[in-house]
Amino acid sequence: MSPHGVVDRPGPLCTIQDLGRRTGRRAGLAPGGAMDQRAYLWANRLLGNDPAAAALEVTLGGFALRFAVETAVALAGADCAATLDGVETGTWRTVRARPGQVLRLGYSATGMRAFVAFPGGLDVRTAFGSASAVVRDGWPGLLGRALRAGEPLRWGDPGRACPVRRVPRELVPPETASLTLPLIVGYEWAEFSKADRERVFDAEWTLDPASDRTAGRLAGPALGSGPRVLDSTPLVDGTVQVTGDGLPLVFMRDRPTIGGYAKLGSVDPVALDAFAQARPGTPIRFARADSEAIREALARRERFFMIQDVAARFPTGKS
């Protein structure tokens, strides 16, 4: 079948992502999924897609896509100075394209990841209920890979009539020079000394350049009581683990399924979207989380983007 578009340039890292895997953890599979779930969900909502439709995640920019059909796309996330045949398009909106036109994303000045969604979602194979690529696992053909130049793409409904839509200005996340991450302390909190527990909330950290889709590494004052190996326990998105160098590691979408170093707790899942857009060197602080407020915010987002409908398709009680 003829492609609907061809990747001219993939940039530093371009992968296919969706909401991530809800099964496969017993086999040690990372969930994967869009790093900035809010931006990904908005891109699909702008086109009237299923909230779990597969889209492109473009890291840092440097991306180009040549269209072979008349269609629409939606852009959200980091502002990469997107253009269509040289005309600036903006982001957090839908864009109409004609055959032969080229969508280009420049290198982002702020933010890390942009999302490109297509009507009906990308038509790609899935594994364990998801199309999300987990490059770290190194299982080409099962969990996907980074896209390459010349990659053909097809999507579900290229001819769908998609009006021009924009995310309301007040709902576009603001650019910030620093981040505060609400932390829900966990049952291993007591493994840290009183001085280290106080230091967690008093210190300012910075995001290390070695951060990736697996975890955000924080540079700052080492926690001397934390780097101890305990019994391995499950990890979730946002788990904060203190490894052998005494520095916190905030696990993200391509995380492992278990970890044995002492854990401070978990970051508010909604706050992980802003964390996924943070550039190396960004100042980071932790604050005590209000668990009830986090539950309410997460429930509101799931209702707004209709994520409950996605969860209902998967069996419960299985991983």
C-alpha cells in the first residue's frame, strides 16, 4: 500500500508512542508511552481521535515529514518552530497539508518533546496492546525502534474532515524556568536519615544531561543514607529512587519494572508531563504532595480525555 507520508528527517530521536502498555510487566516489559501525556492527549483530541491513537514523539526537533495525500495533522508539546512549506504553523493546533508539502520541526529553544498526531492514528503493529516503542529494551520488531529517514507512514483516516482547532490559550502549559515536583513519600521513606529527609525538600537539584526516556537524573547534594540495596520492589512512573551515588532518579515511561535501591516515594503523575519537557540544567525542587488533590486532578484529566474508556478495554488484575 502507498504511504500517506514519508519521514524525510527523523531528528535526534523520533518514535511512535501512545498511552503505553497496560500488560507485559510480568515479562519485565517497560510500559513506554508518550513522555508528555498531556501534550500527546491534546494532539489526539484536536483531531477527534481515540485518546490512545498512536502518534509521533519528536525529541528536540530536527524533524521533517513529506505528505503524499491531502490530510490534517495536530501538533502539541515543545515549540519547535514548525513550518509547512516554509510557512510557520504554530503548535497546539491542527494543520491542513496537501500532497508534496513538507512539515518541518526546527530545534526547540525550550521544551524537549513535540507530538505529531494523525487522523485515526498511525497504522502500525502493536505488541502487548500498545504501539509504543521502547528503544532501551533493544527488541526490534517487538517493542519498536526509532524511526529512520525514508520511513513510510500510514494513518487510519487521512481524508477525514478535520476543522482548524486550537487548544485554548489558558490550557496551554506555560514555559517555566524551574520546576517543583509534588512528592508522595513512600513506605521506604523511613530508610533515610532525618537529615536526608529534610534535605529532600530543602535542596535545589538540577536535571542532569544524562536523563532520558528511562529516568530523569538529578544533580545536587548526595543523600548519604539512601544508596542502600533493599529487596526489589515494583516501580511506577514517577518513582524516585536513590542510587549508589546518593542522587535521586525519577523514573519515566521506559523505566524498568522493579528496583532494589531505597525509594523516596513517587512524583505526582500529572507533574511528570512538565518534567518530561524540562531541559538539562533546569532547577528542580520537591514539595510535599497533597495525595487527595492529586487523585482529584488525575480523575479530572481522565474524564476530560476519556481515558477511562481506554482502560476498560484491558483486563483488570493482570500485568
